[in-house]
Amino acid sequence: MSHSKDSSINVDALFLGPRSENRVFFKEMMAFAVGEHVHWRANYHPEDPALVTPQQQYQPDFRHTLYRTEDILRQLSARLKAQSVPFFSPRYLGHMNADTLMVSNLAYTMTAMYNPNNCAAEVSPVTTQLELEVGQQLAQMFGYSPEKAWGHLTSGGTVANYEGLWVARNLKTFPMAIAAHQATADLVADLSEQDLLNMAPDAVLDLISASQQRGEFEAVRDLSARGVGVMPGQLGKLLVPQSKHYSWQKAMDILGLGQQNIVPLPLDENYRTDIGALNQIVDEMMQAGTPILGVIAVVGTTEEGSVDPVDAVVALRERCQQQYGRSFYIHVDAAYAGYARSLFVGDDHQLLAYDDLIAHYRQQDTIPEGVQWPKPEVYSAFAALSKVDSITVDPHKVGYIPYAAGAIVMRDRRIVDLISYHAAYVFEGDRQGMALGSSIMEGSKAGATAAAVWAAHQLCPLSVNGYGEVIARGIVSADWLAKAIESAPVFNVDGRQFQLNLMMQPDFHMVNFTLKELGDDTLVGHNALNQKVYHYSSYLSGRPYDKSFLTSSTTLSRHEHGEAPAHFAAQMGFAASEWENTQEVYILRAAVMTHFLRDRARFEAYWQELLAIFERILQQIVEDEARLVRRNAGQN
Amino acid sequence: MSHSKDSSINVDALFLGPRSENRVFFKEMMAFAVGEHVHWRANYHPEDPALVTPQQQYQPDFRHTLYRTEDILRQLSARLKAQSVPFFSPRYLGHMNADTLMVSNLAYTMTAMYNPNNCAAEVSPVTTQLELEVGQQLAQMFGYSPEKAWGHLTSGGTVANYEGLWVARNLKTFPMAIAAHQATADLVADLSEQDLLNMAPDAVLDLISASQQRGEFEAVRDLSARGVGVMPGQLGKLLVPQSKHYSWQKAMDILGLGQQNIVPLPLDENYRTDIGALNQIVDEMMQAGTPILGVIAVVGTTEEGSVDPVDAVVALRERCQQQYGRSFYIHVDAAYAGYARSLFVGDDHQLLAYDDLIAHYRQQDTIPEGVQWPKPEVYSAFAALSKVDSITVDPHKVGYIPYAAGAIVMRDRRIVDLISYHAAYVFEGDRQGMALGSSIMEGSKAGATAAAVWAAHQLCPLSVNGYGEVIARGIVSADWLAKAIESAPVFNVDGRQFQLNLMMQPDFHMVNFTLKELGDDTLVGHNALNQKVYHYSSYLSGRPYDKSFLTSSTTLSRHEHGEAPAHFAAQMGFAASEWENTQEVYILRAAVMTHFLRDRARFEAYWQELLAIFERILQQIVEDEARLVRRNAGQN
């Protein structure tokens, strides 16, 4: 893999910057975008008579309407400036938000003026094509064959997850439909109902092809869930990590499968799916004859950034096929961390061997000595993505694209026929592949989103030298932040002592931590303290613009995380009884996506500032409590 | 209703214009938006050290990255200019596309720089609030009580329809769940299974409240479709107009209900639901004990703009409740024409009586003498929207908002509890009402869309004097176009004669028409001719920018429209046997949304130009055919 520094990306030049440092360029390009469009309109049939004249434009009601427009925009601007969250700043370390790529903002605005609708190429000749290109690029990043795979944009990861479950569900019912249809029943003549309900996805895809060759596909499809509805019990269980993002509960509801058919998978102490437990659950289900609708693995859990052992899930499926002759669908929810697979592939889109990868990181200073990333098991998980059936990935998270841009990628495009539709008026005379609305969950969609993602991929290819350089900055900064928290000094505030605690070494770039008061050995006290810290580090205590540091928070409960949070509680010195009584740990949660802290000296200064901010917040909390005590005393 | 011309909207001042006439204002406001944001960033903690310095910015790799950014934007601009469709021009009369409101484009761009995510108020303190305001405004436009109703934005009408069917489905299963749960069974003790499966929506909503008062709601909900999945047969049938937009077929698939549980409703000759047939079908189902999952009425069919008799559907439900003691859910798909309800309400949001409305139109010259709009039955349909359970409406259609902005409005917000969810990390410490992602189908969504719609509603209130003025322009122009087509002269081209035919007087602003060659009495020949006309009036024959007129087309088939197209075929003089043999009529389809033709002299000039364009296209078709004949002769 050759890599010339001349052609490499300067990451600081990709963003408008925390002080709008690239404002001259940004304004110039925005003016370019507007100018191009304005003249495109003006030059369309210039022979036409004038429709709006200067005389009309200077009439009072015309001016009045323009003044009102300006007034509304000023009001909006005032509201935005007063209450928006400064995601662009390194002072924001919370949700998966950071500055967005200038090229994407500009491409979006440029394209939105043409207002294409990617429902159909007829109303989006350019941007439908761009969306198909983007889908192929994402497929290639995950190691899929771009010729065989299929990918497209969605409004977000939630809808992408729905679509993944939709194809999995209809796929699951297809072999039964093949058996129920006289003209195709012979294709599965030797198979039992158990076999039909546990067929390998690839075998079902071959049944799609076989029924299409006989001209019977549509008749069979009418007998699948699409035509007759679902029989929730019959289709078996969806195995989802216990920390399941609520989009999976919504998905089971919406798709008519019922939330009770989710089997939660226990987590290990790193908040990854416990692979031993998974194997045991699957073996039990195989032996009991309970079909498995699918297994969901998460690459980048929403609350911890943890990476499930995808390789182990793939291996488990292979074992089941050999041992039991039964299989299941695998969908990976990589909404959060999916773009990080660019860090594992070269410019030729090929996965790099682990040692070559580390050598490349060191050579390019992508990830410096002393930062242990990726952990080998994280590498193996990302490597195995090429073997799963479908993947959710959000450009609007680690793609640094403005909202709303999700995506789904499927390994084998034949699967799309299970859900595709056609409507005469939109797709008339059109190439099948260009009629996105007929092959996806959504209908109308902004072509400008496709342009925004396409432009970003042009500028930052989905490889270690493109997006990899952008994403690595956050990963390195997160590692530094985690280590700094681990070795942070104790805060002394009015005679009370507080200690920072790192929850765990992150798999990706999310740093979870808490503050603990030394001497307070109650989890209730701990949780209350961190809620107060969050209060002062969020929009809850006033304008985000007035804050020096903004973060997010979450509650890790037994209900949603099993025994995983107990490890952290124990590590902080809480007695086991505290966890038993409280059953939840409230934590602060910082996705380190900013690219601006990836400079050792700058990070050190930032960290010192952060310590001072925490101290001020603790001071505030101590004073609030003292005030409350005085007030209560006064009342008594 | 008072109405001062001083404060009225000048519609020409709302849009950039077909020659970018308002470019000075648009550029100024775009610069304002960018400037405000740039300085917002720069003023956030100005004491921080510089992160990007001019020295760095002049480094070769920094410049190189900016040059590449510019290069990509130029490529994108070139592609957009070469292939985009000039929706902004009155020369485009096809899909529901026209110029978009400047204030919305500007508000979108302004807000997107702050990148809010309306999944949760924590990451969109401003725009979540704007979305809630927009939802209330839309609810009020439809005649719902804004205090009781619930509305929000979606990525489009398709997703809004899914959500409507989702609540309808879960509502349908709730009474059975009440009966199945020991602690609530007494609430429905006297009711049979038939009663439970045919309960009036309002009665189910009261059961929600009753179970909540007992603290049993969540347990009951777990026994509804949400928890246990669907039993497609048991829930009965969804009644959908035969011309059903394919989103309803997708919806039945996705929601696990099965497409075979759609009952198509015959259409009358105006492409509206045949209300006599609907009554008969419903009576048969009531007598047979088949539950009705819901009835879908369409306000603005996608292919004809026809308006279903919503009032008759509401009356039918009332009759069923009295006659049979059974009821059903009513959802209206007003994705297309929903915003036109603004034409029926005054500034006080109250529905105007028909005669008062017409008097107002004449007084304000909103709709002039000679244009018969609305037909009384269209008025009655729009009036009755206040009585249905939920409504889909698309701001990105007749709201003149850029893609993608759909919406759904529900009459009674209690229904949301049937589908709502909570995720700890997003909604922590937040007001319930502000956690949109927990109460809707989608998750992450662009806050900028809410700003775009909000700004439009601020500038053009949802009343006859706001949006009404904008929408009326297209309606009047469509009426003029329809009449011009009806009385158009015969085209004489190389000895062949062609006649324009109007399909019907439109309910809204969509004008469907065809060309027929006099002497060719075959529908096959007719359809082929109009396919050729479409070819030369679309992107199919080359760059849209090179076209003088652009339209859309569709096929009206017996399969999707029953006998409705036969009326048009007969009206054009085709024998009944032609329809029997061909079973489809290919038509040209022009949504007249442009506001620029609402001037009689301008329209006349446009129409003469259009006649000349049709003549040129026919000339081209005749020459193509002659060339083909010569070539075939030469080969023989």
C-alpha cells in the first residue's frame, strides 16, 4: 500500500473549525454554490418573458414579504444561537456529535436548491446515481463484493435496523412459502418444517433465484410474511444483546413480531455480548427446536462504544450449520462504529493483516506508540463484518455528516426482491436499479443527503488514509483521556474529597467515567453526585453556550445491562450489597469525536482546564448542598 | 374574518423565482445565516488557545485539502447543472414539484450548521420545540384541538402512513389485551370477542386512560400486538382505495399484517372511492363478523389529485356504530393535498361556511369568478378531516418545503402511549413531550427540517390568507389549463391530426390529459403515442435543461383503477372492446403547483407556447415514425 504525504488529507482543513478558522473558504464555497444555482435558473430559457420585474419587487407588499422573511430568519438565528449545543467544540464530549465535514454541509446546501427526491431517478437523475455509488462504497468498506452487495441511505440507523429485520423476517418465511406453493414445493421436498424454518440465508437466496427461474417467485412471495402476515411464535426468537438499543424493541413491535420474542443476550464486563452465554443459549434453542429469527451483534454500543465479537457470532453460525444443519440470519448494528472499518482497509479496499495495520499506524503516525488500538478482539470483530448478512451504519455519526443520514448494506442483493415494490407512476420506463423507492422502506427522501455523503467519500475515501485519518484522531484522544482519568489527582473541595473513575478501557472512542466522593460508600450517593455533575455539564442548567464543558450521561441498570455494571461498582470499592440494593450505576459518557485534541501539548492544556472545570463544578455542588442543609436547618 | 392587504403575502416574494429574480435577497440572507453561525462559533470561549493557525492554513497539505474540497464541489455542481430537473420553472408541470419557499431553504441551511438532532431535546433544544409547534399548527389546520392532538414530522408520507397503521394496529389489539389481563378484564366484562375487535377508537382511548389510572397500562400493552406480535387474520381487513399508493402495500407487509388482508375499494369515475360500494362492502363485513382494521381515505390521489369523500366515510362509521354497535379506525392519507385545508380556514383557524368561503375568495381574488373550486363535495371532504383519527400530510409536497419533510397528525394524543418507548441515555432528565425519538417511528432526524417547516408556517400561516394564497395560485392555473386543453385546436402534422383530451375536471390541481390521433381508434396506438410524447417531455430523451416542457405520466390500469379509466376511454371515443383488450390507458400527468401562471395574460402566452411545443413534439414523433417506416422498407 503506497501512501504519499503530498496527497494526504489535512484533517484540520476538513472542518469549519472551533473558531470558524476556515470561514473564508466556507463562505466562498457557499457563495459559489448559490451563484451556480442562481445562474442555472436564470439561463434556463432566457427567451421567456420576465415573470417578476423590478417594479413589482419594489412594491410595498413585495418588500413587506421580504422584510417578514428576514425577520423570521433573524428570530430563528437568535433562538439557535441562544440554545444550541456547541457540538463543534472540543469542550463538547457527549453524544456522537462533533463538527461536521465542510464539504458535506456545502454539498447539501448546493444540492437542496435543486430539490431532488431520491424516491425515483426521474426526479433525481443525479442524486439517485450518487446514492447508489455511496451504497457500493459502504459495501466495499465492509468487505462485501460491490457487484453482489446492495446498499442505500436511510433517514437513520433506526430505520436501517427496521429494514434489516424486515428482510430477515421475510427471508425466514420464504422456505415455508416455497414448500406451500405447488410449483416450487419440489425444491424443498426433502426438508422438514424444522429444516425450512432454520435454513441458512445463502440457501434461501438460492431458492429466490430458483423460483425466479421458474417464473414462480412472485407467487411464492405472496405466501411469505409479505402476503399472509407473520406468525410470531413460529418464526422463533431474535437474539439481541441485553443492552439492546430501544430501536430493536420498536422494530419487533412494528414488524408484528412482538417484543416478547426478543431473547436478551448477557453482557460481559466489557459490555460486549457474552459469547459463552450466546453459545449456550443457541445450543439450547437448537436442541429444543426453537427457530432463531436472527442474531443481532452491535459494533459500537450506544452507551459504551463496545464492539461485539462478530467473528464469534459468525463462527457460532458455522458450527450450528455443521452440528445441527441449522442456521440463522446475522445483522450487525454498526450505526455508531461502522465507519471505523475504514481504519482496517487499505486504498485497495482490502483488509490489512493485524501486524501490517499496526505498522502502518506507526509509520503514518495515525495511531502513535503507547495507544493500544485496536485491541486484537476488536480487530477480529471488524474483520468478520464481511461475513454477516446485513449491516446498519450511520454517516451522521462517525461519518461526520450532518443529520439525517443513515444507511444499510446487504451482502447479497438478491435479498431485496423479498421486499421490493413498484408503482407505475414513479418508475415508468426506468431502470429497476434506479427506482429506490421501490426497493427500500422509505419513499420520498432528500437527494441532497446522498450528495452530502458522496462528497465526503470523494474527499475522504473509506480507507485508512481517508476516513481512517479523521476517525483515528478521536480514538487517540479518547485513549489519552481514559488514561488521564485513571491517573487523575483527587479533588479537595471544602474538606471533601472526590475521585475520578474510568469505567473501562474503551473499544472505540467513548470514555465512560464517574466521580466518587471518598468516604461515601453508597451507590445512591454516587449516582446522585454524578447526576449533579451532569446537571452542570449540560443544557439542563442553562444555555449550553455558557458552559465550559458539556457531556452526556446514562444509567447502567441490571435490567438493561445485567451484571456488567457490578464490575465497575466493585472496582470503585462499593460493596456487593450496594449493587444489589441499587441495581444501577449512573455514569458520565463522553464520545471523543473531536479531531482537535490529537496533539499532545494541546491535550495536556485541555486536560488541565478540564480538571479545573470539574473542580468548579464540585465546588458548586458542595455549595448547593451546604445551602440546602442551612435552609433545612432554618426551617426546623 | 378581517384581512388587511397591507399585511398580506406577496406570493412572488416567497420564492427565488424562475430566473432567480430574488437572488439579491436570497444571497444576502444566505450570507446572514453563515455569518451568524461563524461568529457564534468564534465567540464561544474566545479565551481558548488557537487550534488552527494561519501558518497551518497555508501549509501545502492544508491548501491541497481545500483545493480538493473545491474540486469536488465543482464536480457536483457540474453534474447537478447538467442533469437536474428545473422544478422551479412553470415549464415543469409533472410530479408535485415546484419552486420551494426561500425562507425554508434559508432556515434549513442556517439550522443545519448547528446540526441539531430531533431525536431528543438534549441534542436539539431549539428544533424539538419548533417541531412540536409545527405539529400543533398542522393539527389546528385540520380542525383538531391543539391541546388534545399530537403531530410531528417524518421523513415523508410513506413513513407517516406506516406510523398511522402502526397505531391503528396496536389500538385494534388493545381491548383484547385488556380482556386478557386479570386486573383490567372487568373493564370489558360485558363484551364479546366481536365487540372487542370492533370497538370505537374513542372507546379504546378511554380504556388506555382507565388502565393507566389503575397502574396496569404497561402490563396490558405487553399483551397487545406490541408485546405478542400480530395475528393477521384476527385483526381483520384494511380497506384501501383500489388506486392504493404502494406505500399501503409496503405498510401491510412491514407491519406483519399481510398484503392479502387489504380489501381494495372500487373507484368512481372521478377516481374517488365509490362510496356506495364502500357501504356495501362494510355492511357485508359487519354482517359476516369480519373485523375492519381500518379504512384509508385519500385526499389527493397520487395520480389524479382526487379527493375521497371523507365525510361519507365518517358518516358510515357513525352508522355502523348505531346499526351494529361496531366501529373502525379512519386514517386519511393527505400527503399530497393536506396543506390545502389552509384554504378552508380563517385566521382564527375555524372552518369557513361554504358560501362565506366563496365570498372571501371572490373578495380577495384568491379564486376568481369562473373557477369552480372547491366542488361542494371536495369542500365536505376537507371539512370532515377534523373527525378522522389520524392524517398524513407532506410539507415537501404542497407545503413547498424542500425534501424530506412529511408529517403525521393524530386527533387524540393518548394514542401515542400505544407505541412510545424510552431509552435511558437519550431522554434522561427530560420532559416526556420533548423526547420525540421515544414516541415516533424514526430515531435520529434533522432538526433543520423542523426549522424549515416552522419558518414557512411563520411566514405563511395555515389559513386562507397564508398558505391559501400560495396554493390557490396552482388551483386556478390548473383550472385554466384544464379548460384550455378541453377547447384546444386540432394539431395538423404532415397530414395527420391529433387532438388533446382532458381526462376530467380535477378535484385539486392535477391536470391529466392525453393526445389522440384522429382516425386511430386503438387504445394501443393511443398509449404508444402518449409514451412518445412523455419521452420527449422528460429526462428520458436527454438533459432536462434542454427541454421546453417537462411533464410526468402514468398508466391507469384495470388492475389498479378498476373501471374508472374506461370512462375516459369511452369519452375519447374508444370502443368498449378496446378497453377490454388493453385494460390500461397511458396518460400525461401535470401537477400545476407553480405560482407564476396565475395571471391571465401570462397564462395565455404560456398556453400558446405550450401548443407550439406540443406541435413540435408531434412533428418529431411523426418524423421518427416515417424514418422507421423507411428503414424497415429499405431492409425488405
